[in-house]
Amino acid sequence: MPERLELRNVGPAPGLDPDLQRRMNLITGDNGLGKSFLLDVAWWALTRKWPRDLNPRLTSGCPARPTDRTSPAKLRFALTTDAGNSRSFESTCSVQDESWTGQPGRPWSPGLVIYAHADGGFSAWDPARNCWRRKGNIDVQERLPGYVFSPQDVWRGLEAPIDGRSTRVCKGLLDDWSGWIREKGENARLMSEVIGALSVRGEPWDVGPLLRLSVDDAQDIPSIRTEYSDAVPIVHASSAVRRITGLAYMLAWSWSEHVRAADQLGLRTAGQAILLFDEIEAHLHPRWQRTIVPAILKVMDRLTHADTGVQLIAATHSALVLAAVEPHFDEERDRLFHLDIRDGEVGLDIVPWAAQGDVLGWLVSDVFGLRQARSIEAERAMDAARACMLGKGLENPEGLRGRDEIHEALCRALPGHDPFWPGWIVRSEQNGRGQ
Ligand SMILES: Nc1ncnc2c1ncn2[C@@H]1O[C@H](COP(=O)(O)OP(=O)(O)OP(=O)(O)O)[C@@H](O)[C@H]1O
Ligand SMILES: [Mg+2]
């Protein structure tokens, strides 16, 4: 698993050096500061391929381009290999070749790596199926360098070139899950268990009958029962349900295919599993945002063997995700990162862990940096009211003229029970009397 990444002259920051913890790493920061890019670099450090190079249908995961093409661009990383050895490597970008220098010889195996992209695509690197194979005593690089799924491929299956032939390397969620349901075997049970653990109530969804969407379409579609229907075809399910179903399938598929391949090749199963997760809260209702991170850690532990080290590196914009991990956060194993702009440059901080208690606390903490967890109008009206109460003149920077205008703005922006009212009303009356 990755321990440290070093980026120089690539991405939005001139340099970043995240030291990662061995279990949970959460990356926060404003839009466009490089959270997804950092995950792309982590994937590259582990697999030495850029996702987009392996599947052009992906909308993210492009090869890193130097920021200043006249200066050296470097990516350095240190990791613990699946065999438990510490290794580090430095790669520089060749501007002429538009590529990153590689390391000669067999790449180290980092363990099983799964990357959940923000748009619903996934990438997976399997130490049994993607690592070089050995012919006689010679390492040969003729396996697939990784599985990279666009959102469409997750559902309909993935084809990749093997020995010059386009080969269906994954049947996709619809075919696999339908087949598993028909077989009523171990995979159906595993899928149901993973969905159950990831679901908001921690219970498996009730699986309905296999459906056909049209008489002209032979594709069997699994369905789920909901509170209002006995059979919602999974392709019609909500964005959140589809996102979690895709994740459950990718986790179940990656791990079960890995175990099968390792068994077939006489290899041991991965000692490490790394999950890179972009926008971990995407599509999820607050109720679900509250459970998702602990659920993912639990599922990864449950899927893999007891001694498999599980590392999560996730980007989030959600204050609720952070509030929800408070009881689980262990400073010995977990870390919170924050990307921020200082003096016009993007930098990455390790946030000293301090529980904030609730969503409000996180929103007004340095991590999210809001002055108020309210509307802009409320914040401005309150600023103007405070300035007025402190006697800083009735002309305030918000352009609200006079106590009456401020009062009107407060009425529009604050609910009647807001704790700001008593102070404002008392002070207004005192000032009114004083005039
Ligand atoms: N392949 C790349 N090579 C070089 N720089 C890149 C590359 N991809 C992204 N960037 C840089 O990263 C910036 C965007 O970063 P990124 O998409 O990681 O932001 P983010 O923090 O994930 O934002 P959001 O919260 O909106 O998802 C771009 O503006 C660009 O400067
Ligand atoms: Mg992003």
C-alpha cells in the first residue's frame, strides 16, 4: 500500500507530499484543487498506468502533464509491497516522449487495488491477473495491465485486447448478477451480503424477479423490491442505488475473481487491498452519507481475509461524512488531509484530528472554511447587524442602509426561532431609545 507520494511540477500544486496512513485517508478541499488528481496519481503509483490510457471511454484519469514544461516534473512514491517490502521509485516526465519514465523489470505488486471514479467508472488491478507472468524462469509482460471500466462497462461488460484479440474480460453487472441469481450460489450470496452491508439500513435489498425491459431485448435485468414496488429493474433504480450496486458488484467481482485466479495459478491471495474512492458521498442522501465510510471499511474487511491490510483513500466534500467517521477515527491508522490555497499556491495539510461534534462544527471548521453554515444572505445580514450593534455606523459594507433595512434583511434570511434575534432586538431597542 502507498505510504508516501511526492508530486513536483504536476497538477494544480507546485509540490505535494502526502504521507498516508495505513487505514483511512480522507482528502478534503475546494473544487479544482486536485483531490481527484491525487487519487489518479495514487493509482498510477500502484499500477504504473493511467486509467484513461487503458480505456479512452473514461472521462477522468488522464496522464499527468507537467505544469511548466521547461522544468522537470517528478512523481516519487514509497509503498509497502504485497510481500511486505518497502520500496520507492522516482519517475520523471519526458516532455519529448510525453511519458513518465518506467522502472525496468517486473513491477512490484501492491496488492489488490480498486479505484471508484467520480463518474461511476471503476478501475481494478489484480495481483493474480494483472501482474507479469513467469514463463520458464523469465518474466513476461503479457497480461492485461489493469481493468478500467467506464460506467457503461461496469453494467454491460468490459472488452480488452489480449494477444491482439478483443476479449470479454468481465461480463458486467447485468449478466453476472442475473447469472448469480439464477445459480443461487456463493456469488449471489456474496453480492447480497455486500449490498446489505453498504445499504443505508445495513440490510440486503430484497431481490425481485429477473425482468426484460422489452420483448426485443434479450438482456435479463435483476430487480429489487422497494417500499412502493415489487420489482424495480436495477437499471431504473435511483442514482444512489445504482452507484452502490455498481460498487458492490465491483468489490464482489474484483475479490472473487482474484481469489479464483490466485487459486488457479497457485498464488497466494492479496495481503493488501487498497480502495481509492472519489466523491465517496456522490448521490447519497444524508442518511446514507452517515453510514457509507464505516460500511465500506467493514465490507472490505469482511470480503478480504482476516490478515489482509485494507487501506481507503477517499476524496469528499461532505461535512456529514466527516461527522460520521468521528467515532471510528483512529489517529494511529487514519488521517485527514486538506487541500487549500495559500499565497496563490495550492498546498496540502494534514489536519490535526479534532472531533467537531456535528455537521455545523465541520462546516465552520478550517476544513470547509464557511464563516456561517447558512445562506449568503443570512451571513451578510448578520454581519451588517453586528457592525451596527458594535456602533460601527449604519453604513455597512453590505450596503444595507439603516437599522430598518438590516432588520428587513434579517427577517428575510433568519427563521423566527434563530438565537440571533434576542440580541439584535434588545440592542436595537436600546439604540433606538438612545437616539
Ligand atoms: N492529468 C492532469 N495533468 C496535470 N494536471 C491535471 C491533470 N488532471 C487534472 N489536473 C489539474 O488538477 C485540477 C483539477 O483537479 P481535480 O479534478 O483533481 O480537482 P478536485 O479537487 O477533484 O475538484 P472537484 O472537487 O471539483 O472534483 C485541474 O484544474 C488541473 O490543474
Ligand atoms: Mg474531483
